[in-house]
Amino acid sequence: MISIITRLERIIESINKLAFYIACFLVFCLMFLTFSDVTGRYLIRPVTGTYELTGIFLSLIVFLSLGYTQIKKGHISIGILVEKFPPRIQAIIDVVTYIVVLFTLILMTQQTFIYAQRSINNVTGELGIPVYLFIIIGGIGILLFALAILIDLIKAIQKVVSNNYDI
């Protein structure tokens, strides 16, 4: 059972790492786009659609980075009260928290894909890019975040069941 979880964890981490690298590439594209727009404004003319692309890229950067940030434990957490509890209670609180977060992310993923389906005919105002493609990518980012939370939930359940709080 542990080997299956370890394999699943590696697969999910690899996929989230790929999504993170795509987000890093989008940061580079955003930087290049902004630079081109600003310099073009003074030399030739500004880049058409910069405002639209900036909004799209920023949203994709956020959604594609969520899962990898969870894997690296980079999200902000405040444990002033929880730190004072015994390790077993902390592990139980982690399980409950991960269940609530996982349930919320599953609902968010579902609603994001429903919204993408409803937005199939919408395009951006200036460039005419179909919006649903980016909504789907955002939904995939939320799904990858949910998978990272699922791995953490499994680890938290292992902690509670095995009484080993160093996992």
C-alpha cells in the first residue's frame, strides 16, 4: 500500500512540477510582453492585446502554480493554536482540514469546467481569443491542486492510523 502511495505521489508531483514550469514560462512571456509593450509604445506602437494577455497569463500562472506550491508546503498557514495540541490531535485536525479543502477544490473544479462549457462562445474583446480554453487550463490547475491535497490527506490519515507523527 505504501509503495502505491509513493508512486502516486511521484506521478502527481511530476505533473504539478510540469504545470509549475509552464507557469514559469508564462511569467517569462508576461515579462517579455510587458517589455515589448512599453518599449513599443515609445518606439513604434504598443503591442495589441497586452491588457488581455496580461490578465490571462496572470490567472494561468496562479492556477498552474497552486499544486506545486502545496507540494513544497509554500502556502501560508497559521498554527498558533494548533501547535499547542498533542501530535495526534494535530494530525486529526490536518485530516479534517484536508477533507474540507479537498471537497471545496472538487466543487471548484466541477464548477470551473461547467463555466468553461457555458463560455464556449465567448472570446476576448480585442484579440478574439476563445476564453473557454483558458478556463479549462485553470480548471486543470485546480484539479492538480486537489490531487496534491489528496496526497497530503492520505499522509495525514497514515499519521493518525499509525501513530507515527514524523511521516
